[in-house]
Amino acid sequence: MPLRPVVWVYALLILTTMAIYWQISGHEFINFDDNEYVYENAHVQQGVTLENIVWAFTSTVGANWHPVTMLSHMLDVHLFGLQPGWHHLVNLLFHLLNTALLFHLFHKLTRKMWPSAFMAALFALHPLHVESVAWISERKDVLSTFFWILTMLQYSRYVEKPGIIRYLMTIFCFITGLMAKPMLVTLPFVLLLLDLWPLARLPWTGNGIYCPTIDGPHDRSAHDRLDARRYPPYGLFKNNPYMAIVIEKVPFFIVVVAFCCIAFFVQRSDGAVAAVDLIPLESRIFNAIVSYGAYLIQMIWPFRLAIFYPFPEIIPVWKVWTSALFLLLISLFAFRRVADRPWISFGWLWYLGTLVPVIGLVQIGSQSMADRYTYVPFIGIFLIIAWETDRLLQQFRPTRTVLVSLACLLLTCLSLLTWIQARQWQTSVTLFAYATRVTKDNSLAHNNLGLALLDRNRFQEAILHLSLSTWLKPGNAKLYNNLGIALMKAGQIEMAEKAFVHATEVNPGYWNAHVNLGIVLSRRGKNRQALAHFQKALSLNPHQGKAHYNMAMSLEKQNRIEEALYHYATAVSIDPRLIEALNRKKRLEKKRNRIEMAIRDIKEQLQRNPKDPSLLVEIGNLHGQKGAIDDAVAYYKQALEIQPDHYPAKMQLAFAYARNGAYDQAISWYRSALASTPENSTIYYNIACLYSIQNKQPEAMQWLQQAVDNGYQDWNAIRTDPDLDSIRSLPEFEKRFQEKSLKK
């Protein structure tokens, strides 16, 4: 028994699409959103668990609340781990399902197989849809569209045979789709369009123009054949189909309002909604008008497609007026043909309406437009093309072979372009290198290309692109931070410090830049300054394991063991992937246990010699090693009570106060120690450092001079000690000490 033609259509659509897109099974993750959504997301990496399911419904990712999307990523990791090929294939699976369901939907609604097949083929094979399929993070696109089409199918079943179960199932599919991506907020308006055509639930349009029914008759007797099943089960409005159909959509619009509020407040709180002073409303309106036309041009000429299109600084007025006039003329034409060719009005309103959430009136992100935004809206345009082609085939039968050949040629060209475009998505390097070639002044593309090159240890190329990125967007702290990371990895520590300092100046609240600046300062031996930046980072964002980890290392270098242990433990609790933090914590705990044993031994000696100040100083030193500075100070003072002129106790007490930042008290005890050893040049030097840290340059210069006069000869320390930074650049310092150090 031969297969039915519709089966061949399904097979051809699926096999052709698979043949073109199968290459993505060998593609990598992209360093743009894929990290946040999948391979650096701790919850997603753990797979499907009860805790992670709760997290998906109570948290946001990428300034979006889309729990169904996050659950799908978790399921991928649960089944396939972090193998990007399988994640790509799941995206492709949903694209195949969307293609098949789209064909099934319109074949069922219109009873026209070949136009439905042509429309589905355009949807499946157009290059503008590569971004939604080949980008793992755009799972929300293909997944939400799957529920979009399911909602329409369920709605058609409800219209065919109204019932509360089918109605609730329609709303369920709708809400599930919204939880995959909020773009479904325009779907209730599309359902109203379906009521007009092809469901023909409204026999007359608002201006009295007749609209044919699903069977396509062009006589008013069709109105008589409309039975009660065409209308919702509201007895109150059974004689007013317009009011009945509007009332029927009220629950959908209530859901839309709720999700619009959620989406706006989530994106506003995460900083994704651009402020009006950054992108004025006038610019947004102009860009929206131009984008409506630009998308149509891209549909006709799908070349030079990029993952990111920067928002233009200036939008030429002629572009705005040309695009507006073009849109107006098409709209007028579409409405004039509503009587005899309703699919034109249907498809055009679909395109205009479904683009509204992403056209940029409420600007999300800094892009002017995006290929992925056309995934659903172009269905309307493809429908117009398919049904107009079918009309031409019916009217000009002698040229049917030519038209069919042109349609096949079009699909072949689109398939080739889609295959080529999908190749650009192999790696982050290929993708963003291509974006820098096909767009101008694309800071984001240069930044992500630089980071991708950095991951491959191609340092000089990475620094070049990251520097260009900062030049294009000098007010973006994140870009300077990324440049600093590249310079640090390349061993250019001083340049890295300047980049991180600039990042903190551009945005003092950018915690990551403070962490990285602290790391650089720590490597340069400026531990006190490094600790200050780690503390600043934690005050800005206390829930970052990286900041706790680096602060713990800085504290460990200063022998503040107890504090270091706390921050190591906190880092591990926030991010269990910080294995090195866990290892360092274990080593410190062993060290602390040895210190505790030493303290117990000395306390036993102290019981036999309670008046020995040396033992008290030794216990104080051990407490200082484990970070218990207050306890150490108490033992030093106890030693001085027994022997007021005990020199080691005074020195350790001064050192302890300096570690705690009590510089004036530290200086006081150093001066007291000088009474015992007035020629000790190291004490003079330490006092000079403490004055320098407080930016008291005259006092610092005076005490450093006394240190040298009393025989201090460590010229390398004088030239490089970070504690003397505040006086080292002074001309007086150069005159007094640099010449002497060179002679030595």
C-alpha cells in the first residue's frame, strides 16, 4: 500500500532539516550565555533534583524567569552530562517538532497540504533561524515555540468541539510556553486572528467585509452553516459572537498581564532593561521602525548575519521614514485584501504583533535587533508567501511547472545558506570572528572573541581584541576587567593592575574587578591593599565564592588563620567546585591543630613558671599565627605587666596592632621599644612604613631618614616595599634615598 503524500511531506521536511543541521552535533558551547545557562551554572550541572527544581521556579537566569527552559537544560545534563553535541541535538529535535507541528496545524486548519508544507519548509530552512537552533542558550526559543504551536493546536480542537477540559488544556499549554519564554504574551492576539481566518468564527469583520469560512465559500450563505460549535459556550453572549470570543480570551489576557509584570520587574532588577537616559525613547522608536523593515530585508537577502548587532549611535532619519512608509503601504494593501485574500492580513498582523515584545520599545540588552527574534514572527510572512504561491498556481496553471521550480530553487538556496551559516557556530572563535567581519564597531564581538582566544592561550591576539573592545566602549567596566585578566595571564602584571583600577573607577560597584585587582596586588606583595579590595568586593556581593577564596589566601599570607579558615569554608559552601579552597582549608586546619598542641605545651611550662614573660610572648605569637590577634595582644600585655621594659613583648604588641590596622597604637609601642634600643634602625623603618600607609608623608620621610642614619641598609626594600608607596614618588624621596641606593 503506497504511503500517503502527507507522510512523504513529513519525512522530507524532517530529513532535509536534519541533513542541514546535523553538523551542530559537533559544535562547542559558546562563551555568550551558554556558561550562565549550562556549563558554569552550579544548579544545572547537578542535573534534575528536587532542590534544583525548586531553584528553577524561584530564581532567575540571564535576567529572565523561565523555569521550564532551565528544567530542560537540567534534564540534558542529567542525561548527557556536559557534552555540547547532545545539547545541540535537543535544540534540533525541538526545531524538527516545531516544523512538523506547524505543517500539521495549518494543514488541519486550512485543508491545504502543499501551501502548509511550503510554509513549514521556509520556517525550517531559513538562515535567520540558525541562531535559535545552533545556540544552546536559545533553547527558550525552540521550546517556547513548541508550546506556542501546541497551544494553537489545542485551541483548534477546543473550537472544533468546545469543552472546559479542552479550554483548560489550551491555557495550560499557554502558561507552560510562557514559563519557557515570555514572548508568548502576544499569542492571545494570534488566537483572535485565528478566529478571523482560517477558523472563520466571525462571519463578518468589523467594517462589514465578508470573511470566508474554513471551507472558503464566498457567499453569505456560509453564515447560515455556522453552528453553535463555532462559538464559545457562553449562553449570555450566544447571539453576539464578537463579545463571546473576546470574553473567551479574558483568562489569557490576565495571564499575559501577570507574566508581563514578572518579566519587566525581573529584567529591571537584574539591570537588563536599558535606562531611558542610556537609550532615549525616541531612539528606541526609530530603531523599532527601522528594524521592522530590516528584518524583512534580511529575510529576502539573508547574508552577513551576526550573533549581535550593536545599537547604532545615530539612526538616519531617511531610514526611519522609508521604513515607516514601506510598512504603511504593506499594511494598507493587506487590509484592502482582507475579503478575497485574508491570509495576507493574517500573516502581516502576525508579523507586526509578535515582534512587539522584542522590537526594542522596552529595550532589553544593548542590541538593536537579533536573528532569533524572527523565529516566530516570520511564520506570518512565510504563510503569506506560501498562500500567495498557491494562488498563483491556481490562477496561472500553464506556468505551474515554472513556479514549482522556482519554489524548489528558493528552498535549495536557503538550505545552502543555512548550512553555511550553521558552520559559523562551531566555536566561539569562529562565531565572533565572523561577527567582527560582518558588523562595524562591535564591542561585544571583540570582547567575546578575545575571551575565546584567551581560553586557547593565544594571549597577544586576545589582548588585541579586548583592547579594541574597551576602545569602542570606554564606559564599560566589565570590558576593562576582561582586558586585565588577559594581561594578568600574559604576565603583564603592572598593565593588568592599571586595567583593573580603571574598571573600579568606571564602576566602583563592580565586585569582580575588585577581586581581580586584589589578586594582582597580592601578587605584587601589596597584601594590605589587596585585602582592602577583597573586603570591598564582599561588601558589594557577599555571596561570591571567588571573593571569599582570594580573601582567605590573602589572610593566610598574613597568618590570620582563623579568619582565613572562615573564608575558605564560606567559599566552599557557596561554590563546591572550588576544590583548591577545600584543600587549603584542610591544610590550615592541620596547621592550627599543631599550634593548639604547642599552646598546650607552653601553658604547661607557664604553670611551673608563671612569672616568665617570655613564655607569655611565645603563647601570644602562637595565637597570632592562628589569627587570634586579640588573644595575642592580651598575652603581650600580661607579659608587660610582669616586666614593663620587656623588649620582645613591646615589639610583638606593636606588630599585632599594625596587623589590626591600629597604626597609632602600633607606632606608640614601637617608640616605647626604642627606649630600650634607640639605635635599632628596623624600628625607625617600621614607623616610617606605618606613617606612609596613613599618607602622612612628612613624618614617614623623617623616620625613614632616621632609619638610614642609624644604619638601615636594605635599599631593595626601600625601593620596592609597597608600604612606602605614598612617599616613593615624591621628589624629596628621590633626592634623599635613590642616589644613595644607586651608590650602594
